[in-house]
Amino acid sequence: MPRITSAAMFDETVLGSEALALAVFSDGLHCSPCRTAVTNALRLSTSLAGLGGAAQVVLVDCEAAEVRALCYERIGLPRPPHLPQLRLFRRGRKDAAAAPGYTGALLALPGETPPHVALQIAETVLLAALAEHAPAGGVAAGER
């Protein structure tokens, strides 16, 4: 699972990719909800690995100075401390030319749906939606 270390890396890895992307925006890795979200995102990333690059999971640590402007100005996250936010970035072009101001879709309202529950729901939906990218006899929603 790539850890985004700059706004340019986010633009290249998420917005510049044709793949569907789930981004976990955390307020550092010291808070319990952030650690839980990252652990579950790693699990989801492993689940999606067999889909031939159709989807990816990335981590954005908003505590890092290099991504603060991305988190708080471009994406519009609340100032710290905040719970992790999960945003889904559609398949296809997402760059400024194709989708000006695109910030992805918020998967769960912070404070209302625990991030680990949102990630479990996202995993089921993503694996089902991207099943055509799975290898024959491979990953399918619900197989564990």
C-alpha cells in the first residue's frame, strides 16, 4: 500500500492513475482509530492486489508537513485532531483537466461510521464491482 508523501505523489498515484483508488487520510499514526484504519486498509490492499491493478489503496498521513496543504486545503479535511477519512476516487481520468477540483467521494461520515466498518463495506463492494478483473477462480466478494 503506497504511503503518499507529497501532493505531487498524490496527483501521480491517485489522480493520474486510471485505477479506482481508496485513500485513507489519517491524522498521524499515533491515534487508535488511525492505526485501526491503516491496519484494515493494508488488509484491503492485499485483497485488491489480485485484481490486476484495477484498484489501489493509499495512505495519506496528514500529519506530514509535505501533505498538509493537500489534506486541509485541497481535500478539505477538518483541522486536527480528526478521525480518519476514507475517500473513493473513481476509475478513469481524475486529473485537473478531466475533473477540476475533484476530491473523491467520502465513504463514511467521520464520527458516525467507524473507519474499520467503512473499510469492510468498501472491500465487499469493491471486490464485487471489480470481479471481472479477478483471475479465473480468484478473488470474489465474500471469499475468505
